[in-house]
Amino acid sequence: MKKNSMVLLLIISISVFAEDGYRLWLRYDKINDTKILNDYNTNIKGIFLDSESDIIKSAQTELMNGLNGLLGKKIDLQKSISQDGIVVAAKINSPLLSAIRLDEKAKSIGKEGFIITSTKLNGKKIILIAANEDAGILYGSFHFLRILQTHTSIQNLDIVSSPKIKLRLLNHWDNLDGTIERGYAGFSFWDWHRLPDYISPRYTDYARADASIGINGVSLTNVNANSYILRHEYLLKVKALADIFRRYGIKVYLTARFSSPIEIGGLKTADPLDDNVKQWWNKKAEEIFKLIPDFGGFLVKANSEGQPGPQAYGRNHADGANMLADAVKPFGGVVMWRAFVYDNNVNEDRAKQAFNEFKPLDGKFRDNVLVQVKNGAIDFQPREPFHPLFGAMPKTPLMIEFQLTQEYTGQATQLVYLAPMYKECLDSDTYTKGDGSSVSRVIDGSLDNHSLSGIAGVANTGADRNWTGHLFGQSNWFAFGRLAWNYDLSSEQIADEWIRMTFSNEKYVIEPIKKIMMDSRENCVNYMTPLGLHHLMGWDHHYGPEPWTSGKAREDWMPKYYHRADSIGLGSNRSPSGSNATSQYSKKAGDIFASLDQCPEKYLLWFHHVPWNYKMKSGSTLWNELVNHYYKGVDDERKSLATWNSLEGKIDQEEFEHVKMLMGIQVKEAVWWRNACLLYFQTFSKMPIPGNYEQPDHTLEYYKSLQFPYAPGILKTIH
Ligand code: BDP
């Protein structure tokens, strides 16, 4: 076959391929708006990269592929800037840019920020992507491509951008046997068995996706850790991944199982104050950094849900964290020590326990330790008030941990766009240093002057072709990265970008999808756990409603522990007349939550046990309001499905069908949640579901009989 006809065949076969989601938001198809395409084509003639390094090469490849695809023409790498329309990527201190004054901006963007500006060099009009370091150039290149993907004007570009938070990590809960704890998108794509010799192309695509949204760290292994990962043969596998990720500005981190010195080191103890134990970790750190000089450090879950930790030796969390911190300190590593701790044998509200354990340790951690705190005090529920530790440990850099994998928000079956949830927490005012002490200012270090800052998202990826199981899971990965870079972006803005990059720039596609996304989290709260309810899901797999369950395992894993329904009313009393968890917040925030009148109704049953006939702000009783929320959740979800159906023929058919089927299941699950919860709570309230609502089509007994022993994502070893 002649070369030309082969190319033609290739083009034809590409265009008939349905979209399977693999390309994520990095779809570089030719721009179909002629006006915009012409404008870009007039202004972009080639690219020129001033420096050479592995990261710059990644930027170059991305720019070439991106521009070739989007502009539908071959973009050449220039040897000099001899014409208008060159995209120039250069370091700010390069002699090439000596004539362009960028000093002030350079100072403000730090190590990872970038500038994109329309300017002139040697009398030629150029688009300059400039940064202090290579990583900034990579981020700037992705940003520039995003500008084109979203059909934004490239006239008079003047962008200065830098991340607000330093360490922006994904935490993978991937196990060495290929399973993923709370993973709903198939098996892990870390192919431990075939690493380090077999390098899947997926690793590079994963790194590209992360870098495109500014993620600069990846913790590879489950927080319920396996010490095996620290054995030399596994470290070689980790090194192979680190070598790829480095080209995208990403560092690798590992979870450190606290008992490793015993399990793989042959020691009798893991006591953090024991000299042999310290020695063992020092040597282990040395071994790791020898293989991976830019290794990020350790993420640790200790004395939590059965994980080993320093308390077994009468030591505290700071003793444990500091020992590891000392081991990685000489090499520039950090320790991320999780505050997700609670103990069923402690006679205290679970919501209070992390605060009680960690607050007294403020100021006791080494300067390379970050304490990683989940967004709320229980566990990634559809809605939680912010964790009381935020603002309460001013001497310690606190990281925030969000969950991308939808353990409690419909798993990979439901479309729930989580940016509004992340924003709600980040924007919350802790009032710890007066008005404006938002959670975001705690974690970016600005409130308490910390130079170290971090944010982590529990990854929702797996080996599924579309990475996240549900296509819209991709939007949560995307949103997490965008917010980690700049938490001031709005959820709408991020949704807008993602839709344009994933589906289309047509208004008739963007608007309906945006509406579906923006409504989705509130719908989920409404049909699962409205008005501050939480943890009503199946106790072990967390799939579906089971508010009735008790006695199956430890009490603090049972839904009844959280909803406290009785003949009088519903909700956990965490006010001063109850567990007094409200006292853990600053006075202002605590007083608001503690007051039945002032507590925002969205958190009402989180903080108060409220009588069934209590009069809500709307004038309805609590019971009727509850019914109303559950029904509204289902109704709005039905509307979202109808909106999606209106997109048929306007987007890729395979993607349309995929989402349509999943949204169909989502509506069914929403009805199941509503009916099961209301029928169950009705056994306490003894009040009717008003006749104007469609009545449950099954009995409570039916819902109680449903069982899901093979629901995905569960880790049998902790439960
Ligand atoms: C809970 C999960 C459990 C995790 C735990 C954690 O159910 O599987 O191990 O969080 O964050 O949400 O450590």
C-alpha cells in the first residue's frame, strides 16, 4: 500500500473508533470550530524549547502531540525564533530571555509556577511559557494546551500561576496482590509482578494525566500497608516507576507499615525509641534514597483499624512519626502521619477521638512531619462538617485528605461530582484566628506560617480502560488536582473545563452536563444521608443503605451508632448536652454548631438529636422535612437522567450509553436508599409518608433481606 493511502486508512479507522475514555481529558482532536482554528493556526507556527532535561522533553512531546492534534497540522520544532507565532518554552534565567523583564513575576511563582505571556523576542511575536524550574514549564505547557482545548482566546495572554499548596498527592490504596481497597475501577495498574522489567505504557499516560493537573506526588500503596514493599526486590520495582514519574515532576512515596522491622527486619520489636529499630529505619531510608534520590517519604496509618503503631510500646504518635522523620530527613524526605484514629474500646464519641489524641501533640513533631487529616471527623461521608483538628494544631503543618474513590458516594456506579464537597470543606471558616481562618488557609500554611503544606486525594483509578470505572469519576480526579493547585477555582469553572476537554465546547453539551454535575452531590446527600445523617451504608462493603444493622462487628462501625433513631427523634447529640464534640471547634464555630437554632440544617443531625416533630426553618416537622429531602433527591436524580438522555446524538455514542446505563442504576439505587431509610426511620417516628408522594414499592423486610457478599472494593483483612 502506498504511504498516502495508509495514512488515509489510519485516519478513517481512528475516526470510526468510539471513544472509550482512555484519553481522559487529554483529548487532542482537531478543533472543529473553524473561526477558532483559523485564529490559532495564524498565531501558532512552531515551538521552541530553550533547555533540555527529561521534564522538558515531556513538555515538548506533549506540546507537539497536543498542537499537532488540536491544530490538525504538523507543528515543527524550531531551531531559532525567526518568525512570528512561535511558542517558546524557557527558564526565566535563560540568557534567551534577558531582554524580557520577568523578575517580579518570577519571584511570585516559586519553583513550580509559570508565566504564559504574549510578547516579543528578537522582534518576533511569540507566546512565551516561562518558569523558574523545569516542572513549571511542564505545568505551563499543559495549561497552554488547556487554553486551546477549551477554545479560549490566545490574544494578549498574560497568565501568572503557581500552586497554593506544595505537596499535591494522590494516595493509591493499591495492594501488592493487585486488588485495590475501596477501588471500583478494577485491579491496580501497578503491575508489581512484571515490574521492573515490563514497563506498561499506562504508567506514562498516568503520569501525564497527573502532571496536567499539577499533581506532584504519588503514594503507591495501601495505607493498610504491607511491609513487603520495603524489601529490596520491591524497591527496585518502585524505582522503575519513580524513573518514569520523575519525567513528569512526580515523586513517589510509600506507605510504611510500622511493624516492618519485625516482619522483614528480623527484629523483636518495632518500638520507635529502641536503637535497633531506629537503626533499621535509618538503613532502610538510606537504601531507598540510594535507589530513588528524590523519593518523597512515608505515609503512615498507625494504631488505626488494627494497623500496628507506636502505642503498642506505650509511645505516642509523635514518637512514631519522629523516628521515621529522622530516618528520611538527611535525604530531604517527609513523613505524612495520618490522624485517622479511633478505638472502639475508648469510651468516647468516635468523632472526638482524633482530636483528643493529636491536639496535645501539637508542637511535638519534627519539622518534616505533616499530619494528614481527613476532611471530616468520621469518614468521607457524603456530607460532613470540617474536621475540628483544622485550626487546632497551629504548630504542625496539617494536610487534608479527600477521597476521590467514591466509597460512600455511590462507588463507581453513580455520577457524583465531588468538587462542591471539597470546596465546602476548604471554604469552611474555622474561626480559629478570627473570621477568615478557612480550612484552605490552614492547609496551605498561610494561617500559621508553615512552609510545608500538603493535600492528598485517595485515588479512584484502576485498570479499567477508562481508568475510573465511571466516566465521570475522571472529573473528580481532575477537580482534585485543579483545586490542589488553586482552591479558589469554583466547582463550576472546573466542571466547565473538564466538560470542554472531555466532551465538547458546544454550549448545548456543556450546559446540560454542567447542570447534572453541579446538582449531583446535593442529590446524593438528599437520597442517602440528608440533614446531617451519616454512615447509614452497609457496614462492611459500604454499598447501599443498611440503617438497621447492629451487632455485626464493633459498635462504631454500625449505622445505629451514628443515627441514634429512637421514639423521640433522630441524630447524634454532639452538643454540650451530648458528647460535646462541638467543644473541639473554636468558640465561634462550636457555638454555632451547638445551638439548635443556629446550626446549619445541613449539619443538624450530625450535631443534634432532634425530635420527630421539631419545627424546621421551612415550618415542616423534622419527619416531613426528612421525607421531603429523600424524595427530592430521587426526583432530581430522575431529572438528571432525563437531561442526560437529551444528549443522545450530541456526544460520542459509546460514552453516552455508558453514562446512561449507569445513571439508570443510580436512579434505582436512589429509590432504594430513600425507601429503605424512610421505612426504617418510620418504625421510630410512627409518622406517615404523606399520600402525595409515591409510596415505597417494597417492604422494610424486603430491603433488610438484600445481601451483597461480593460487593467490590472491600478489604477482608481489616474487617
Ligand atoms: C475507610 C475505609 C477503609 C480505609 C480507611 C482509612 O473504609 O477501608 O482503610 O478508611 O482511611 O474509609 O484508613
